[in-house]
Amino acid sequence: MPKKFCGENTKAVAARARKEAAKKEEVEKRKKAEEDAYWQDDDKNVTRKQQRKEEAERKRMEALQRKHENRLAHDEEMKAFSGKAVGPSKITQAAIEANKRAEEERRREEERERLLKEQRLEAKEEEIEENVNQLEVEGETAHTVTEAINILSVGKPIIDRHPEKRVKAAYQEFEEKMLPRLREEYPTYRLSQLKQVLKKQWQKSPENPLNQRILEIIQ
């Protein structure tokens, strides 16, 4: 009886090989499917991230645009306001100029009044009668020195009833005496300025007959 061969069955080996190959192929397919699914999910995440980034950038640009538009609108409003404010500014300047002219006119008017007053005073002084020594004592009038002595001899006090008649002569005497002093005191003054100072002093001087009359009344 021939001896039985105990070696491995080729069919079984081939079947097992096919099974292992199919199993390996299945594993490869599953692995590939998992990798594809992974990369597909990752692509979705990347897409969502990119979309969120683009959305954020879009919102940022819109905010910048609104800010720019608001600034332009504000600048336009300020320009419009400045344009409207030009009118009052010009009016104010015109008012200032008008006030300045009015002030100058007022000063000129005061100067004219002062000059007219001086002219009236000088005219009044020129019209003073030459009988500056005329005195009136309680109703009695002396036109000459003799008449004045006769009136005074009665013993009645002398009251100068018309001191303004002696103003011109007294002022000329006062000017001749005081003008040289004023020239020394104010060497840089012009003659008109010196006469102004002289008139102020004359108004307060006891040598002024008008002031003498006031002193007599007070006493």
C-alpha cells in the first residue's frame, strides 16, 4: 500500500492566501476611507475657519467705512457751520469799526465844543469895558478913583460885584508871571500845551478875580 503524503494542501493554502489578501484589502479600504473622512472633516473645518475670517474682515472693513463716512459727515457739518458763522463775524467787525468811528466823531465833537467855549470866553473878555476899576458898594457905583475913595471913606466894606471885568487883565498878568516858570518846568512842551497847563492853574489860582469873589462870599 503506497505511503500517504502528509504535505500542506495547495488549495487550502491558496484559499487562505486569498482570504488574507481580501482581509488586507478590506483593511486598506477601511483605512483609506477613514483617512478620506479625516481629510474631508479637516477641509470643512478649514473652510469654516476661512469663512469666519472672511466674515470678520468684511465686518472690520464695514466698520472702517462707516467711521470714514461719519468723519466726512462731521467735517461737512463743521464746514457748513463755519460758513454760517462768517456772517456774524463780519457783522461784529463792522460793528467794531462803526464804534471806532463813533468814538472818533465824539472826540472831535468834544474838541469842537472846547474850542468854541474858549472862543466864547475870549470874546467875552474882549467885550469887557475899559472901566475895570468900577466898583459897586451896596448899590453905590464909582466910575473914577475919586468916587471910589469917597465911597470907601464912608467905611463900608468893598464888594467887587463884577470880577469878570478884571479877568482879562488879571489873566495877562498871571500869564506873564507864570509862563517862564512853566517853560522851565516843562521844557519839552509846546506853547499850546503850556497854555493849557496855565489855564488849569488859573482856574484854581487865588489871583483869579472869580476865585476871589468866591472867597469873599465864603468868608
